[in-house]
Amino acid sequence: MKKLTLITLIALTLASCAKTDDEQAREMLTRIHTLYESGNYRATLDSITLLRDRYPAAIEVRKEALTVWQNASLKMAQADVAATDVLLQQTIAQLDTTTNRYRRNMLGVKRDSLQARYDAMCGVVKMIRMRQKNEQSKTEKQAQKQ
């Protein structure tokens, strides 16, 4: 009986030393911030997905991670817009100087494709900014109520 009590006490002591889900989620969020600050946006988004899967009950940490998610998504979309714009401008320049009809047609298709991608990514950037603005408005309204 004494051994059982002793084992139970040791088990309870060890269990009380274990970190809670909120503490573990907070540590993971710290690593996510580090990834974001280093410009590794894809790994940031992957880590946030992992955090949401592992710690579904860590609501406050997940709310903070949402802000990081939006910022990383915005940075990635902006980089995509910039890269697409460069390719689009290069294609337009080639189109203007090419005299071969087949080559001009192929460059025209490429230009149209890049233009569609550029427009879509600009839409993504606008949507993310709109969501950020809405989140900020909600936060301000909640702060005013308190």
C-alpha cells in the first residue's frame, strides 16, 4: 500500500511538471515568429497549420498566430506580384521586338497568362489587407467596449 501511494505521488509530481498545451503552443508561436522575422514565410504558414492541428484548445495563441498567418500570406503574395510583374514586363518587351508570327503568338499567350496571374495575385493582396483591416476594427471595437 505504501509503494502504491509513493508511486502515485511520484506520478502526480511528474505530471505537474509537464508543460500545458497553452505553454507548448506559446513556445511554438515563438518559433513561428522567428521564422517570420527571417523571411521564411512558407515555413511560417506550415508551422501555423501544425500549431492549429496540435493545439486546438489554445485559443489565444491561435488568435495571435492568425495575425502572423495574414502577414506571412501578404508578404508571399506581394513577392509573387512583384515576380509576376517582372516576367510580364519582360514578355511584353520581347513581344514588341519579335517579328516571327509563331513566336509572337506564343508570347501573347504567355503575356495573357501572366496578366491573369498578376491580376489574381493583386486581388489576393487586396483581400488580405481587407481582412486585416476588419480584424483591426473588431479589435478596436472590443477595446472600446472594455
